[in-house]
Amino acid sequence: MKRICIIGISGKLGQYMAEHALSLGYEVNGVCRPESAHKLARFGDRIKLFPGSTDSRPTIARAVQGCDGVLTVLAPWGINNYASGTACAVLDSAEPDARLVFSCGWHITRDGKDRYSLKLKAIVAIFGGLARLVRAVDVKDQIRATNMIFASDRLWTVVRGSDLEEGESQGLPVWSRHVGDPVLASNLTRRTDFALFMVHALTDDRLIHEAPAIVGRASASARNHADRAASVPA
């Protein structure tokens, strides 16, 4: 794998993914809104930038051409099917054998077997309702987007992140197929490590057609229940 594309490269997670990918020797294309391009000045000519909305099919088609993998920040901004539009553009435009890795939160479920705490259910219900009311975020559209991915025969992985914090890397996160596994109880991952897992998923065939829910490798729950973690090598 030589060239990858990061959809949503200007955000915090996107920039961390760019750092990890460049350190591994990947050629990096990136898509972000034109008004956010200045955030990437520190990368200089080490990345090739394609300014445009991340749900713009023409922009995505140009950016993913010739890429072996695509990392997509699946953001549910607004109420105009932004997340599902982004997912559809990536699924339709990426090279046939490209590895496609998408990011989202724990609230996404693939098979309905996840077990959510009352706190998490309340947060999603209240935040989701208020955010849509002010036309800021549409959580239901992110669910539509991931359902579209799950139904695809592309080589996809959907990485479901816990709460995030800044800080030095603790190593590659551990994961489980279902929220509710005790290994995930700490519900905390370093943002740089979320990005590290995304980049790692490009080349780990065990993660194809998986929706891993991740947690920090150094978190208390990961240490206390290491024997139950479907962990990947550091």
C-alpha cells in the first residue's frame, strides 16, 4: 500500500491520521473544506490537498483516484445527509480493491447486540435531539451511513471510538465486537491512538467487515480485562 486518501483531513483526528500515515511512508491525499485548508500548512507539500466538501462526489472521485486505502471521518454535520453522502461518495468512487476505513462513535451498532449504559443512551437521545433541532448534527444520518457501509461488499472497516482525550500515545487501542464488553468500560481513548488504529486497519485483514469498538490500551478496563480483549498486536 503506497497512497491513501484521508477524507476530513483538517480536523483533529484527520491531522493525527496524516501524521501517522506519513511516518509510515504513505503518500497522502486529503479532502477538506477550502476554509479549513490553512490548518494543514505545517504539512507543506508532504500531502496533496483536494479542497471541497467531504460529501462532494466530484471532489471525492478526484482525491481517491489511485489510492490503495481511504480513511474517512464520518461526521454527521447538518441535516442534509452529510454523513451518508460522504459514505456513498467513498463507496462509489474508491478503487475496486481499496481498503475503506470509517470512523464513528460507539452509538453505531452493526448487529444490535451492543449493550449500552443508561448514561450513554441518555446522552445520545438528548444530544441527538437538540443538535438536530438547531440543525447542527444529524446522528440518524450517521446511522444511515454506517448501515449503507455494512451492506456493502467493499473491503470496509468501521472503527467505533469511545470518548476521546488528548495526550501522548499509549499504543494501539484494544477492541471488542460489542459495546458492553467489560474491556471497554473505561470509555476513554487518546485521540492520537484512535487515529493510529484507523491507519493500522488499512493493512490488518482481520478487521475487514468488522466494526471494532475501541478503548485505550492503557485504560483501567483494558488492563483489568486483557484476557477478554479481541486485541490487535501493538
